[in-house]
Amino acid sequence: MPLQLTVRGLDPALVAALKRRAAEHGRSMEAEHREALREALTPGRKDFWSRADAIRSRTRWDGTSADLIREDRDR
């Protein structure tokens, strides 16, 4: 039997963000809430920082922004 979860006292900005995300994915707010909880709590999923580190390691720039500006200016 499915259980229900009631969450009170949410920040209106958070509710608005959930509503936008649900619309972007073509889901109801309730379905989006379930998906957000599933994503956050499913064991074995990489968390945000693990994914960010993986992307960072593939796109690492060893120079500085000044190097990029200088290179662009010199072209």
C-alpha cells in the first residue's frame, strides 16, 4: 500500500522551483517530488560533486583566464 508524505513549512521559492521543474519535465508537482526524492535517496547513484569532479577532470585547463584573454587578443 503506497504511503503518503506531507511536507509543511516549505519556502515558497522552493515550491515555485519544484513547479517549474515539473513543468519542464511534463509531470505533476507530486510526480516531480517523487522523482526528486528518488534521485536524492537512491543508493549507489553518484552525487552532484562526484559528477562535477568527473567533468572537471575531463575539461581541466592548466592555464589562467589571463592566458585565454592574451591568446584571444593576439589572434
